[in-house]
Amino acid sequence: MSTTATPATTSATTSAMVELRAVRKSFGPLEVLRGIDLQVRSGEVAVILGPSGSGKSTLLRTINHLEKVDSGRISVDGSLVGYRRSGDKLYELREREILKQRTHIGFVFQNFHLFPHLTVLENITEAPVSALRRPRKTALAGARALLDRVGLADKADAYPRQLSGGQQQRVAIARALALEPKVLLFDEPTSALDPELVGEVLDVIKDLAHQGTTMIVVSHEIGFAREVADTVVFMDGGRIVEQGPPGQVLDNPRHARTAAFLSKVL
């Protein structure tokens, strides 16, 4: 299946690590994304806020082609996601090519998605060995270094069921990092955690931000957004209503809908 490509929707901005142009997505009659334009530069952290049903998670899932867009274009590091261009046509990539692209786009889900039958160490080494064809010895060494980085060096031989929710999410972050992605996507990484476990996960994400990792984080943690984000994006009804530096969006929102949302969560 091919679509016609137009210059306005396929040109990539060289300074943007992630770029979305006029992205639309519907599920049946429900239009979930209504013309999304977004750029995230290399090393930046964008935090996406908004009420339930505003399209935040769907937006993330389009960035690594877990959801196909109906129109518009997405690029990561200058390459179209999910498609190749031939003349003025776009052709969807084969599944194995899409899987290869996804190795550059790390995704951390709400509910961890760890393999329950594998140990922590095996969960982290699986993708580098199978997807990147790294020698197992190299992958194991990298996994142990990542576990140390997220504060779980002593849990290498544990199984997911033996870990707290916060520990499982930190393993999920280490697993995403094992592929050395160009960008990390987080879909409400603390929403499934008990309140006392939220901090340990946010501390890991803050550390990644300080190290210059490009990240797009869907979150309801306003304090985290204020501290870590370079850009705060407020979504409502499938649209980006407002975006800008945290001090502007969180403290002096320009749009009434943003102000109304923040008044209920601050």
C-alpha cells in the first residue's frame, strides 16, 4: 500500500530528533489525533500532560509505529518511521524493517511488560542478542552495567514476580536502554505504582535527563515535569493545545483549557 508524499509532510528538520507533521489517527469514527505537529531536539525532554482520553498514549504509539497514522508523517533522526519514500509515493516498510527501526526507539510501558519466565538479566539481554546480534557475553556485561545504573545490581538473578513494581519498572527502563536507542518513550511510567515507589522510578528518569537522553514522557507528575522537562506539551481532545517551557505552561498558561486542567491537578 502506498500514499502520495508531499514536501510539507515528508521533509525532516535536521535539528529535530523526533518530528511529527500533521499526524492524524482515528479508531472507527473516533478521531484520536487531530493534526499533531511536534518537534523534540536531540537531548531534550518533552513531557506530555493532559486528561484521560486526550490522545497522549496513542501519540506515543505512533512514534514507533505500534499504531499506523492515517495521515501525516513521523521521523526519528531524519528517517521516516514505518515508511520508505520512492519518488512521490510512500510505501509501508516490511515488518522486519519496522522491527529494526524500533531498536532505535525505546518504549517503556505503564505495566512493565517484562517476560515473567526470564530472570532480570535475561530480560535485558534478550533484545541485544536477538535483535542486534550482539555476542551474549557482551550483552550480559552491558546488562549488568545497566542494572547497576538503575540501582538493581543485586537483582540480576531474580524473576519479575520477586520484585516490587518500582523495581520492575527500573528493569524495564534498563531493558529499553540496552538497545542504545536514539529516543526513549515513556507511557505514564509511574501510573501503575504505589505512591511510595514513584520516586525511585522518577529518579532514574531524571538521571537519564541529566545525561542528555532524548525522551518523550507521558506523565501526570507535574512536579517531575517542572523539574525535568525542556518542553511541556498539553493535549486535549486529540490536539496540542499549548506547549512551551515548564515555567510558561505550568505557571502562566496561555490557554483557558490548560489553566482549567492545571487547577484540578496542582
